[in-house]
Amino acid sequence: MAKKLKIKMEPEMLERIRKVARAGGYSSEQEFVMHVLERELAQLDPGDAESEEEIRRKMEGLGYIS
């Protein structure tokens, strides 16, 4: 059974997600968000070879953290 995570967001962001999900042919906003998260995690996933410091450098390089 999948665990749930509730995320609060501004109404404007939710509307953008709905709009893009519809335009992209996703069956739901959840499917779109999961796809985006999986894609981003694939870029950042440490696997076995990367340390937390290497992940932090990647995230900084992508502009996620400063």
C-alpha cells in the first residue's frame, strides 16, 4: 500500500498544475506531479556511488538550493 504525503500549495500553483496536466494528456494532476518528481529524482538520486555532498552540489548547480 502506498503511503500518502499531503503538500500545501498556493491556489495559483495548483491551477498551473491542473492546466499543464490537462494539456499534457495526463489522467490526473497526481499522475503529472508523480511524473515530474520521478524525472527530477532520477537526476538527483544518489545511487550507491554518490555522497550527500555530491547530491548537494548537484542541487546547487540546478538552482534548487543555494
